[in-house]
Amino acid sequence: MSVFSYKQRNNINLVIIIALGVLIAYSLQSIFSAILSTLVLYTIMRPAYIHLAENKGWNKRVTAIFLIAISIILIVMPFYALSSMVISKISELKNNEVFFRNLLVKLQHLIPVKINQDLIQEGLNRLGNWATQLFPSLISSAVNIILSLLVMYFLLYFMLIERKKFEFSLIKYAPFREQNALRFGDEMRNTTYANVLGQGLICLVQGSLLSLSFYVLGYKDPVFWGVITTFISFVPVLGPPVVFVPAAILQIANGNNFAGWAMLIFGFVVIINIDNVLRFIIAKKVGNIHPIITVIGVIIGIPLFGILGLVFGPLLLSYFILLVKIYETSTLASERLERIKTNNEHTEL
């Protein structure tokens, strides 16, 4: 005979489950970004997997491997190639003190305000160190990168080939009713599309326009700065000007007035405003993410995930707000049912 009642045993089991869950979550914190990446990729790949494996009749394992291979080619390889390019470029600029000295002298002639060269140099060095840490190094972080990728694609593979079981388990163990769980799934899909695909499209267009304008106007490294702008553009309004304004001022300081003023006009009139046009179109398709959520999400995400925080930060904040809405809806429904039940009891009496 147990010394505990049935209810006590259940409560003890619940406490043990929660304690073990917290311990497991704490142990997995180093690969949290890989787990979140898995959920994002699963949400994006799910329609393609259903179309190929379930509608077209492709082998499930072959389909999963095919989609994973495409994601490696389109996402992983370009991103880490970019990381290597950025780190190399920053090291090159930091070691070229003569370039910065000449630049400061030209700016001194352009701007009638005394510039503290040592302060500017220190600021540039700090900015370079921050950017280097933001992009993961392929050499120093090779082990962590490989581990995260292996975990991400291992989970993704089994989530895809066992899609129905996975989604059934999510609905079964979700802490709200089935209709709210399905609603959460739909909203999560739309939020992911709006953050990753929608915002990604906007950033790609802005980066491409900047790269094209740099090429036409004769700026150096147009492709490189276009790619950098693509990533920085995840921060609304702040993004593209961070690249094209200093570049234009530098051109004016060098005496290339047409290239400088043309870049400023094109940047503020076209590159920035294309954001609003595309955002309006995307909002009709998959919903829109408010710029405030994006900015706060980036502030939250970058310290946690580095450069990936540009995407994951707004996603986490959007998921949090979505859960709050679901909770609010469930609470109102429960209160409504409680009032109906109370009114019926009073009527019977």
C-alpha cells in the first residue's frame, strides 16, 4: 500500500516532470538556436513536403533528404560564406589605418566641425569587434556550428517523415483546446512566413537595389555591400541608410558629388520606400509584423543568437504575443462558460 493518495501521486509526478523538463531545457540551451531553426525550417518546408510526399507520392525519406539538401545549398552555405567574407573585410579595414586617417582628413574639410580622430578611431575599432562577434567564425566556432547543424537536420528529418505523428502530438500535449491549438498553428505559420519569407524578400530587394546602384555609380565592392545591406535591412528604417549614407558622404568627400548625391536621393526615395510597398503586398498574403515588434525582437535576439537574432528575435517576440492572445481568448471563453453555467443553476433553483 502506498502512503500517498491518488491525487498526491499525480501531483508528485507533475513536480518531477516539471523539474526534469527544466533540467533538460537548461542542458539544451547551447543548441536552442538549432531547435528554433528546426521549427522555422519545418514550417517553411511543410507545404513542399506535403505536395511531394503525400500528393505526388514521392518516397518520404527521399523527399526529406531532397528538401534538406536544398536548404543547405540556399541557406547554410551562402550564410557561412558571407560570415567569412565579413570577417575578412573587417580585418582588412581595421589594419588599414592610412585609409581611415585620409578619410578623416577629407571629412574634416567637408564638415566645418572639429573631429576627434582618436575618438572616431576607437569607435570604428569597437564597431569592427562587435561585427566580428556578430558573425560566427568558421574556424573558432567550427565544432559548435557542425553540432548545431547536425542537431537541426537530424530533428528536421524525423519531423518531416513523421509529420502526422509530430503534429498530432503537438495538438495532444498543447496546453489549450484543440481549436485553439489549430489556430495557434495557423497563426504561427503566418507569423513565420511574414518574418522569414516576407521580411526576407523585402531585405533581398533592398540589398539588390543598393548593389545595383553602387555598381552603376561606380562604388567599390557593390555585391559585398549589397549582401551586407540585405542582412542589416531586417532592422526597419535603420537598415539601408547605415550602408548608403556613409558611402555617399565618402564619395562627396572624394569630390564625386554626382555619385554621392545620386546615391542619397535614390536611397531615400526608392530603397527605403520600397519597404512600404512590399510590406503592403505581403500583408495581404500572410499578414504583417509591426516595425516595433521587429525592432524590439532584434534587440532581444542579437545578444542571444548573434546575426541569426535578426530573424529569431522578432519570431520569438511574435510567438510570445500570439500565446498571450490565445491565453486571453481561452480565459474569456472559460469565463463566458462559467457565467452560463451559473445562470443555468440559478434558473433551475
